Amino acid sequence: MRGYRRHSVGNTAVTALFDLYPGRWQVPQMDGNLPAQAFWSRVIESYTGGRFERGPRTDGHPGPMYSFTAPGVGDNGHGCV
């Protein structure tokens, strides 16, 4: 939501979600949504410490997809839940 941009609300929520559901994640984005692509790029880079893959979506739609493994609480130092 625009009113909450740049206040770390999205980053905090997504980090907690990744920690809550450890395992393999795929995060697809719409091709034309550049603000969302920038958000996910920052969040996933920070969360994984650069250990992710970025490639095309595999569902036939245009746009990028990030793939990574969320280790879960205690394994990555986030400690969120």
C-alpha cells in the first residue's frame, strides 16, 4: 500500500512469512510492475544474503521469478515469528 512504502512494513511482514514457512520459495512477478520487482529484489537479496536465483517465470506469463530456500527461524538469524 502506497501509504506504507519505505516504512519497512512490507519487509518485516515478508521476512516473518519466510521464517514461518521454511523451505523452497518461488516468487513470480508481473513483467510491467517495476515497483514490485524493485521491492522483491531488495527483500530477497537481504533475506538470502544473495543466495537466490532469478530467471523467467515458469508458468507461461512474462516476468521474472526469484527462487530460494528459506531456512526458517533460528537458522538464519532473523528470529521472527
